[in-house]
Amino acid sequence: MHKFETRASQLGLVGGIRQQASDLIVVAEPGSLFAPEARKGTLYILVETDAAEPHSQQACHLAARTIRRVFYEDSTVSITAALRRAITAANKAVYQQNMAQPTGKRDTVGVTVVALKDSDLFVAQVQPAQAYMMNNGALRALPAHPSWDPAHVSASPFSRDSAIGASLFIEPELYRCTLRPTESAILCSSGFAPLLTRDETGRLLHMQDADAVVERLHDLAGQHDLGDAHALVIELRPALSPTARQEPLSPTGLSERGRLAARSLRGWLASFTGEAALAVRGRRTPPADDAPSPDPLRTMPEQPQHSANPPSRPAPIDMGEELGERYARSIQNSKPPELPPSAYLGEGSYPSPSRRIDLGDGPALAAKARPYRSRYEKRPFVDLSWRERLALPFNQIWLAIDEARRSQRVRPKTPRTPVVRGHGLSYRRTGPAFPWLLLMGLVLVISVLIMYGLTLTRQNDQQIALEYFTAAEGRLATVREVASEADALDALDLARQAIDEVRASPNVTDTNPTLWLRYQELQREYERALAAVQRLTFFDSPTVLATYPLPAGSFTSVVVPPATSTVTDPIQLDALRYIYALGGDKESAQLYRIPRDGGSPQSYLRPNDQVGETVVGPLRAALWRIDQVVAVDQAPEGFGYYFRNGNQWNYSKLGGSEIWSVRDRLTVKEYDGNLYVWGAVPNEVLKFQSGNYGDTPEYWLDPTGLVDVDISGAVDMSVDGAIYLLKPNGNVLIFSQGRPVSEIKPEAINPPISGVTRFFVTSDSSGGGSIYLIEPLSERIIQMDKVTGKVIQQIKVRPDGDMRLDSLDGIFVDDSGARPILYLVNGGQIIRAELPAPPRPFRDTSATPSPAPTVGP
């Protein structure tokens, strides 16, 4: 009896018009258990091309037909091997079709093929295409979009260089998993990839309704003006409805179980009759000739079997008598006739006896004589019997041993070299003297040759390294001479290639001080030019202060107390000796404190701790308020505010927090003792008056001033008297007294700013300051002017260093010292680094590097 059944629903959009069934989707379901599809399961094919031309559609149809035909006709029992051969055959067919077309009309095809056998799901994919699977609660995307992986920096995730028809060789990506009931998979065209985020895809795969998923995909395509889109949803659902499973004896349960039993019996009978029919058909049907029939216009007609005038046969060759007969006859003729003794005494003829006894074996050997042949004949392997084939290795071993013994017997013995014996006992054995002088001379010659070769090699490498240095320095000089920044960027690329060649030289190491110092100077000069052209600088010596105590965890924010010399309270002094970091796990996030000079994180406030009569929930935010660190948690009854009173934690519930709806991250900032909250209520900043956190907050933004301002996409907030809201493109909205007053737009840089997630705002006494933007996708921090939006510098770690900023999630800037200190949250690391000096402008060769700007506290 079937425990589950498969449900598929498809979407086809052509020119924005929805089709009843997509012509780029093929579903091959078995009609019965003895159909060809039943042996390898159900086949789902979704093909995609980069153009809507008729010849492109023909290429898609050709690929889909070829995959379906080859997959089911292949005799292998491996579904993975059948999928690979089917895609290879489709690639060959499309490639041959492209060879007959001009270059502009050649098509490439992306395909996703899914074979579902019982509950086993086999996926074969050639980009561009997209597939999503939910297996054992884990979401899998083939391929993963760059928005899912912050470390991915490629601007084109779907490459057509490896598509079907682009090359004669192809290697599909294969994946296999086991689907459980209520789990599903989505096959779609690559146009859906930038629209489906990880959360959106997870919700679609948890709907458990294929038609609802298709409708949601149709809405997404309509919202983003996606004209051509195709999708297929495959769902594995239980054969019985929830009502039938919960109440087996109900009318619904009995009815569904009866229909399921009848369907199983009908399938079993169909399978039995189908197997019998196939057996009879296979017994009666003669084997088909797989060879194609020859073209009658290109082949000669068959010759008749019986000719009326048969050709005359040639006469057999007369080889004469055999060699044995010829030898016997020559011997007989050479011997004189055998006469009796009386013939020599003068008597007449004497008849020879009729019977003679020959005791020799000459005639017998002569009769068996043959022309010269080798002692051992090597016959072809196909002419040997099975017994001879098994004995062949042993015969070869025996022949080798026999030949070795025969060669030893016939080899002449070399006379021994006479040994010159000295004076003394002559019966003692003495050997020749060992040629020590010859050995020493040979070793000396070989050593001299080796040293000479090493010297030549070293000189050659040194000369090549010097040539690379000259080329790199010349290209850097070209950077200073160009007239525009675009030409300078091209010259910088050439200089980077030359520097890489210098670094790859085996002579440029720290053991060769001359070349190593020259390389360091060349690298510094390149970084100066890079900073002048792209305003790109590097951290000199970033330090990891702490790592997350658990292997798979991460931090989400860092709080650094201000440096002050007026505090005398021992409790406050102890609080200032640490920095504080908030964990990133939403279910069990806790507050850690870390020594300022680095060390292991210490748990400071964690969920399930008892604070008075309240149990701490998962912490959502942490900040510094006046003289202590405070935290905000999320409990079932609302959000709570935790603060220190001496050495103990106290608790106060935030007013009105029981109706908050936090989706991603809760941002809480403090100014003059007041709390400002972003992310609790959509598109609104909540303000809690100082000391009245239990009262209902006020809505700080003025709705009348937001008519022409869109703040729905803001990702972070900062407060310094005015409120700053950050957009993902790097723009910063400034609000004062609830109304927008200005918008800071950073100037264009290379590469462009995109995907900014967090920022930090500093101020100075003159009303200026800096804004630090975090862009995880490019692994950089961008410093721009707070007033004009001019980009001061973009900061990264060195490419050849041991550290990567691939998980940036938070930043804090301490500008109380001579040079600002940056505290970065990089996944499970807290990193401290000094702000590099801003680069000098391009073409300003007389300028000297200036120190980093400092702002007042």
C-alpha cells in the first residue's frame, strides 16, 4: 500500500501572460508499473534559455526531448549515471545544431533534471537554472545566490560558459537526497534567484501546498515585472488526509483507505499482467537490429548467390615432394648399392635379400622432418584453449627459468684476473686495492659541477627577479604619469600583475635582505598609489581581542565604555576595564564582557538567570548608558530593560513592549538618558524618556514629514542629538525633531557601494565628523564625511594576511584618543585596529600622509 503520493504544479509566464502549462517543463510520470518510466521513477525537466527567439525555443525542446529519451532508454540501473548520460547526449545534440548556425544565432540551454524514485530525489543541473529543496529541515539551493552567502563577491552567479551547447564537454552538478512526506522541491528559472531570499524560500517550502507555492511565485513575478518565468513545484504528501490518519474508523478514513487499497490492488494486477506481457513479448519478438540500415544510393547491390557462369578456379600449387621424402631420396642415391660379398669375388649377380632389418632411426626422423622452426612458438591469445590460457603464465615462467639455465651453461667462463700477491704468506686470499683516489676525484668533480649549476641557477633567478622589479617599478611610474583616474586604474592592474610575478620569485624571501627590502618598498609604493586612486587603505596590525566561546556561534554587537579619568567609584572603575559583546543566537543570546586588552569572554547576563522575580529571556540589544552597560531582552510577556545597581542586576519592563513585532534586529540607542528604539514598530522610532522606561513610549517621527520619504528599507539607526537612518545603498537620512532635514549620499567609488548593513556616527566640536559604513559583501569599512558625504577612505585587511573580514556585523569607533580605534564584530571574533591615515588625493605628489582625523568626545 502506498504511504505517500507525489503532487506537482507548474507555472509558465511568457511575455507576462500566464500559460496553462509551460512548454519548457516536461513531466514524465509512469502510466503503469510496467511502463518504461516505472523502472527509473518520475522525471521532471525544466529547461531555460537566454532569449525568447524561436530557434532558442527549438534548442530547449531538443534538449528536453533528448534527455527524456536517453534517460529511459539507457540500460544502466544507476539513476545518477543515466542522468549524466542524458545530459551529455542533450549537450551533443544542441552543440551539433549550433555548429550549423552562425555565431550570433547559437543558443545555450540551462536545465534542471529531477528523477523521483519512491522517496529518493536525484538532481542534475547545468547552469543557468535554479532549484531549492527542503530535506530534514535543512534548506538547500542549487546554485546558492550571492545574497545567501555574504562572502560571495561575484556579480554574475549564473555563468553560461558551461551551459548546454556552449562546449562539446559538459559536467553537470549532481545532488541526491531523501524526501519525507510534507517535504517539497522547487525548480525555477534563474530569474527567480534574486527574488527568493532565504526566509522567503523557507516559507514557500513549508506551505505544504504546491498550488499555493505556484500562486506565490506568480505574485513575485508580477511584483518585479518578470515577463518570462517558469517554475515547477514537487511535493511529497501522505496518501491519507489528516482526518483519515487521526480517525481511522471514521467514514472519511474508511473511504480513503478503501480507495488506497483498490489502487494498490489495481497497480499490483497491472504490474503482474505487465510483467507477463513483457515476458511473452520478449520471447516472441525477435531481437531488433540496432545497426542502422545502409543508404541504398551509396551502397552496391548484393551479388547473386549462384552465378550462371562461375569463374574458373585456379589450379592448386604443386609444392613438390615433402622435405622428408626429398632428404630420404638424396641419402639413398648417395649410398652405393648394397652388394653381397660374393660380388667382389668375381661371381655374377647375387640377388639381395628381400627382407632387411634396419636398426637405425634415420628414416623415421627423415619422415617427420620439417623446415626450421623455433623451439617455442607464441600463438595468438584467441587461438588458445581455456586450459592453455590458464597455463600460459606458468609456461612463461618456466621458459624464462629454462632460458636462464641454458644461457649459464653455454656462456663461456671469463678467466679470472691474476692477483698479484705481495711478500708474506702466499696462501692468504687478497683482493685488489680499493680505488680511493678515483672515488675522491669523482666526488670532487660531481661536487664542482653541482655547485656550478646551483650558482648559474641562482644568478638566473636573480636576473629574472631584477627584471620583474624593473617592470613593476616602471608600471608604477606610469600610474603617476597618467592624466585620469580611469587610466590610473588600468595601470594599477598592470602593476599588480608585475608585483605578483615578483612575489612568486623564489629569490624574493626574507632570507635575501636586498631583494626583500626592495619588494617591501615596492609594495608600500603600490599601496600608496592604490590609496590615492581608489582611496583604499589597509589595517596595519589588527588584533583579535576575543573569540566566541562556542564553535559555531557569533557576536552581533560590541559596546565600548568611554575612557574617563574622573571616575573614583570602584564598581564603575571595574566596569570600565571591560568591553561588552552581545551573542548572535536569537534563542539563547547572552551578554559577555571581555578585558580591554583581550581575553576569554565572560558571561555577564544570560537567559534563564533570575533577576528579582523575573527570568531573563534572550537578549536582543546592549548599549552604554551614562556610567553602566544596560541590556534589553525579549520575554513572552514583552521586552525588559536590565541595568546595574551596584553589583546586582535590576529589571524594568519597557512600556507597551508586549505589542512589539521585531523581525530582524532590534536597535536601541541612548542620548541624554533617553532610549530610542528602531525595529519594534514598522517605520517608527520609539522614544522612552529618561527614568520613565515603564511608561508608554512616544512615537518620535512626525507622519506629516514622511510623505515623500521612504524609510521602510532602513537597516540601522544612530543618535547624536539628531537621528540617522541607514539605507542599504549607503544613503543616510537625518531627522531632527521628528522631521527629515537632509540626506547624505556617498560619492561614487570603485567598486560601487551596495549591501551596507551597519554604520557608526562620530561627531566633533565643530559640527562635523565621520560616518563609518560596513559592507560585508566587499569585506570593507567605508569612512565618509558626515556633512558632505565625500568618501575619505575604504579600509580592508591585506589580501596576503591571515585575517578575513568575511562576516562583518558590527562596529564601534572610540575617538577619545589621538587616533580613532575601531572595534569590529567579525562573526565569532572581536577585532581591534587603529584607523589608517587617510590617503592623499590623486595627482598630489607633494602631499605627505596626514594623520587620521580626531573628533571630540
